[in-house]
Amino acid sequence: MDIIKALEWRYATKKFDSEAIIPEETIALLKHAFNLTASSYGLQPVKLLLVSNKSTLNDLVPLSMNQKQVGQASHLCVFCVETNIDEAYIRAFFDRIISVNNTPDEVLNPFRTSVISSFEQKSEDDIFKWGAKQAYLAMGNMLTVCATQGVDACPMEGFDPTEYDRYLKLNEQGLRSVLVMPIGYRATDDMFGTMNKVRKPLNESIIELK
């Protein structure tokens, strides 16, 4: 699908066809796309929890301000951030660079030392806020990729992160939920699916300095 046509086609889906399930090969593609999302320093502090169990999805509806899309969707993407970005986590990232690209350790050492020092000076809240920004990057990437695959999505901030973390036992995994996004296929009677997209004219949303 042409990228502009795909972005014009997508919208924040208000009603999903609860019987329509995303094929496994498409889910595999979305997983791969998520893993290729850009992140600050390349540290990938965001994990994606994919929920497809219908009972679990229905349990999450009241924790999502009763937004029915969560229960109707084929899958629910829960964007979570790591709560412990410590020296060991950072060193593991640089070890992957060495493993993949055979980059000499002496080349990486100044950058590695700088990143470790930077995070040592951040509070837990600072690190969480930094990670949350990376979650928004991941969601934006996933929204676009879903659109190119003809998969509908509804990005949401309207949920109770504390209750999600409790119900899904995210704290036990060193994670905190930041965003959720049900994905699937729009219901034919979702009136919002036939509406034209409303956006500012380009000259009102883009500034060019030449």
C-alpha cells in the first residue's frame, strides 16, 4: 500500500470486528518492526507486551476507562518501559554492538563510559520519563507499520497504568506500562471509519527554513 494512502486510510478505530484475527505472519512482521524502532542511544528501553487471550482482554476493559476496543481487538499492544537501566543493562547493549559489528572495544569505550555516567546521574523518575518518551516513538512506528499492512489500531493513553501493572504482573518483570494500543480490523458499522481525515493545511503545520 502506498504510504500516504495508508496514512490517510488509518484512523483511531472506535469499533473492531471481534471475530477478525490478525494472521500470525502479520503479527511476526509487527514484532520485527517494533524491534527496529529507533530509541535514544539505541538502548531499547521499551518492551512490547502482546495480549491476545480474549478473557484477559475483557478483564482489561474496565482498567481502560471502559473503552470497548480493548475487548474487541484481535491483540492489545501494551508498551512498557524497563525500570532498571543500570550499568549492567548499558554494558549489555555495548556488548551486542561488539558482537554484531566487531567494533573494537577501545572505540566504544568513551561513548559507553559517557552513557553510564549520564544514567548514574539520573533519578529513577528521570529514567522513567526518558523511557516513556521512547514508548511514544515505538507507538508511532507501530501505527505507521500497521497502516501499511491494513491493520487497524487505536492509540490510547486512557487506561490505569497502576492497575495494568498489577493485573499483568509487570512490576515483577521490572516493567511499567506507558501506552496501550488495540489492533485488529475495523467493524463495518464503525461510523468513524468512513469519515474524511481532518488535518491542518501543510503550510500551517510545517515551517521551512531555506
